[in-house]
Amino acid sequence: MIIAVVGSGGREYALARYLGGEHQSNQIYVLPGNPGTDLFAENIQVDVNDLDSTAAAIRNINPDLIVVGPENPLAEGITDRLSYDGFKVFGPIAQGARIESDKLWAKQIMMETDIPTSKWLPVDKLENLSPVIESFELPVVIKASGLAGGKGVFIVKDKESAEKIGKSLLEEKKLGSAGKQIVVEECLVGSEASFFFITDGRNYQWLCPAQDYKRALDNDQGPNTGGMGAVAPVKTELIYEVEQRIVLPLLDYLRYKKIEYRGVIYIGTMIVDGHPKVLEFNCRFGDPETQVILPLVAEGLTTSLLSAAAGKLEPSLKFKTIPDSDEIMKSLGVVIASEGYPHKAETGFEITGVDELKKSDLIVHYAGVKKQQDHIINGGGRVFTVTGIGNNFKSIRENLYTNINRIKFKGAWYRKDIGKEFSSS
């Protein structure tokens, strides 16, 4: 089977690696990929935000399955184009991708379908922000309604900060069109969990829920990032409630609106008093969550994605379990980042130690890496996700944090507390 994976980050590395490793006959192309995917797949250099060149390259490959990683091509309609040409695409059409690309619309869906979420109000003019802020208890959350690459969420503790952020988004256009409308939300307090469902628009199958770590620094301090690490599985006892209260109403709504959704639904939640409330919907796999979820899949990934893309999901996923038990194994991943991330990353430095780290029963997912002559360099903010799997989080953490510093480049850093609260399990 020929499979094309669209994207170049750690998420796409994981998708390509595990789809390719599931069946030896699977031939994997990655557009554009990175030096890591080049080790086991064929990279095709394209700009994934240029839909014309991406679609043309995919037509030349003529794949049996296309898996789109990033949200931007989905929101711009890459699935619409390729589906029209007869390809099977795992990833929603542009209208479906609006659950992520238009947070105001997503909130309206939640309101209309009684999906549990935080209190919220929309704002499209700066002069309207102050009375809205006054109607909430501080702190509040301000979100850019459009796609902002993980940089559009702000937790603000006072009215002055809210006005400053509102001005930067609505008037100064700090995030461009993504911030032309903003959503002000109640700041929920609890524990976060991310739930993932493969769907053909009617039927669905769950993947292991995960918890990611958004803040840059230990103890959840510092600015928000795209994610500095993740653990899985978590909160599996809530999957049924998420299905009944969130997934089914959402799919019913999309079908009512005649929106065909074939792909993954990623639901970011806050667990409040033991029950999930939706923070956001996403139309694609998470990063770095994918790098801890897919290593736990024993079989059925290719069949599930292909059948969902064809509109007739065959739930075929099986998960790796602890020996002599039905309990799913544990997975923990830590992101190694470049100095300056999540602001301006300092890049271009030679990387060493990757092969040494791989000897430690750890999985190295390549992300912001580039090839330079006969060596690799850091080429982005998040450079690797290093993942370990095992029977308990304590032993995984010990092995991972003992060995992760074998990867070296100037300015490399990572959080040292990923999964700390799970060390007893």
C-alpha cells in the first residue's frame, strides 16, 4: 500500500514511522518530511501551505491513503481538492476543520448541542472587551478565534493585561487574521486531558487519552508552547462519558449540517469535579501527544485510518498491554527544544548523540531537524520528542531522564518534570 503523510514535524514522523512499521508492504512518502523520516520513507520537498504544489506532488505519487498532519492545509481545503480527485484522505474537509480554525463557531456548536464547556463571550472590537472582562471572575482566558499555531491562548489575571492582549490581537493584528475575533472564557481549574477519536463521520474508535504539558517551564510556569511533553494513557475511565456527552452530539451536529468529517477529532478537556469540560476541538492529531499515543498501538492503525477515509470505519485498533494483564502499557515523551523557544528559536547548531540515545530503549521522534552536509542541525523550536514505553511511569521516567541528555546541541533544553505526578503508577 502506498501512503502519503503530509507534514514535517514530530507528529508526522510518528505517523509515518508507525504506518510504515505496521506492514512491510506499506510504502511511505512524507511531504516534505525531515531527516528522520528520510531514514525509513521517501521525502518529497514541498511547501505544505502551497496547496497547488502539494496536490500535484500527491497526484504523482498516486497513494492509496493520504494522512494530513497539520491543521493549516486542512483548514485551507487540501482534503476537498484531493477527495475531488478520488483520493482517500484521512483529515476533514475545510468545513469540518472549522471546529479548530474557528473557535467562535466551535463554541456555538457546544452551546447548541449542550456539550459541556466553560462560560464564554465573543469580542470583535476593542471597545467591547472591557465590559466583557468585567462580567467574568479573574483570571480569564483570551483566545484568538483563528489558527495561531498554539500561540493564541492567553491566561490573564487582571483587566490591564486583558486590555493589552486585546489591543495586540484586535488592533495591532499581532496574530494576523487569526485574532480578528477573540473569545473570552471562564478560566477552568482542574486537570487537563486530551481525547482522540478516529471517525468516518458516524462511527468512531478511541485512541488512548493523553495529557500534554503546554507551559515552557517546570511546575507549569512560563509561556504557553505547542507542548513540551505528554503522557498516556490517562483518564480512560472517562472515555464513555466523553463519547456520550461530546463525541456523539458533535458528530450528530456535523451530519445535520451535511458536513462530511473523516479524520481524527482531538478534544482538549479540563476535568472539573470529575467530569470533562471542553477547552477546544482540534481537527488533527496532537503534537506531542501523537508521539506517546501511537507507540501504544499494537495493530490496526493502517486499517482504521484507511477505512475511516473511505467512509466505512472498521474499528481495528489493538493496544499493547502489560504482560499477563489487560491493562494498556504506559508511554511518556519529553520534547527537546531550541534556546529561545517558544519565541525566536536559535537554530543552526550541530546535533550529536541521537544514535547513542536510541540504544537506551527510547524512541527518538525527529521534528525541527535539518540536514547540513554530513550532519544534522536544529532547524526549529521543538527539535525532538524522546519517548519511552513500559509497564509503569516511574521506570520510564528514570530511564528517559537518565539518558535524554545524550542528545546535545547548543542551547538544547527540556522540562524535567514531565509525568512527575504519575511516578507512583
